[in-house]
Amino acid sequence: MRSRLALLVLCGTLIGAAAAAEAIALEKSPLVKYAGVRSSAYGIKPFPEPQEWIKAVSTMGDYFPGSTPCAVWIVGHLSRARACKLDFPAEGRSFPNVAFLDVEKHERFLSAFDAAGVKVFLQVEPANADMKTLIDLVLGRYKSHPCVIGFGVDVEWNKEADFPKRGEKISDDVARQWEAWVKTHDPKYRLFIKHWDPLWMPPHYRGDIVFVDDSQIFKSFDEMAAEFETWGKLFYPNPVLFQIGYNSDKPWWAKIEVAPRTMGEGIARRIAQDCGIIWVDFSLRDVLPLK
């Protein structure tokens, strides 16, 4: 850092103080476009109330001035290995490998996010459910909410029960098709696809997709940041999101002062494009105020 700043000062004498000041500002302002938290049915108990989620998301947003307060909001999770269970009633409908909750779970949260200006990616763990069906069911139900900005797929659980493959990698054609289905509901919506292994991502197609890395079990922050830097380079110039705060990494991140901000800044400095920093719900109460 010191050598970088010294170089900027030298450049300032050659090209003007204004240019040097702009370069320093860029050095201190990582491109954190989205900052927030992840929510799941299994990650935090008791499940926080809407205003508690808003407090956590807002705190993350405050850590990164200029970012969009955001939630990765899981509305469909793995059920009985081959089914995706959606957190709302079936209303008399039936689909292969899709299960439903008896009551509506998310409306009151999404309405609160609408009012608070929080933006949301609605995510599923698809199992063996048909993806177009899931996209139509989820976005058909919730797209009236201004907070919704896209739809996400955790690829780790895409056909995960199909042995011996233990999942299905996403081809260029599949990614293009998923994205097209999402955008039929709103051209502004973005698809995100998530995995910890880039080999599960489409090899060439990028489109308007956001690429999410949820890797964990690192030995140190430096190891995490180096892996995330590689992820950013692989999917440049598309936006990338990083889920952090897993309990498997807590032995070292618990020692970091204001871990969400410090880790997020360190990651973002190594990413050339817009990125997102998302703290997972498993350890939410350890680091973010909910009251």
C-alpha cells in the first residue's frame, strides 16, 4: 500500500494532483455493489423478524458506502433428496419433484423489504425439479414486490441425488435458457448461479448472469481472498457475489475486528468488477446487530 501511494504521489507531480486524488479514491473504494445477508429455513433459529433482517442488511450496507443493501433469500430448499420444497402453499397444484409449505412464509418479509429499500435475489435449491417450473412458480408469486431483482440457483443441489454424478454441471445452453426464462418475468431481472467450484459453471456463456461463490473451509483469510480473486477473474466482467461467515471458517474470522467489513474490503480490493459481500445466516447473530 505504501509503495502504491508513493507512486500515486509521484504521478501527481507529473499529471496533476486531481488525477492522483482520483486514483487514491479508487484505491480506497472497492466496487461493492451489493452488501447484505443470506437467509434460509435452516441457517438461523429462532428465525429473525422482518425488522431484524432489515437491521442486519442495513448494517452491511453501511459498511460499504454506495452499495445496494441486499438479501439472498432462499424460498425453495432441498426436500427428500429429489424434491424442491417451496415455502408457500400449493393452492391445488401438483408438479413432479416440487413440494410446498402449508402456509405462506415470505410475503411479510418481502413487503417489509419493499418499504425499506432492500433488494432481494430469490433463490432455490432445485434438486430434480424442473427449473422453468420453479422460476415460474417463484417469480409468478413474488414479482409484484419491488424488492425482487432476480432469481438464484444453487447449482450444488441441482440434481444432486442423481448418482453417481452427485449433481449436474451447467452447460452454456442451460445457463442461457435459465436466464431467458427469468427475463420473461421482467427483462431487468438477473439470474445468479452459485457453486464453490467454477467447473460447475457454464464454460463460456456469461450473458447478464451474476456468479456466486459460496466456498468455505479455508485455513485463513488470505487463502479465501486468493480463491475469490481467481473466481472474479474467471467471470470478469460479470458481477460476482461472495458468501462469507461460515462456521467452518469461524476459528480465524472470529479474531478479525468487524469481520464483515474487514473481510469484505479485503475481498473487494482483489476483484476488478462489481461484487457483492453476503454474510450467511449461520453466524448472523455473532457479528451483525438485529435489534
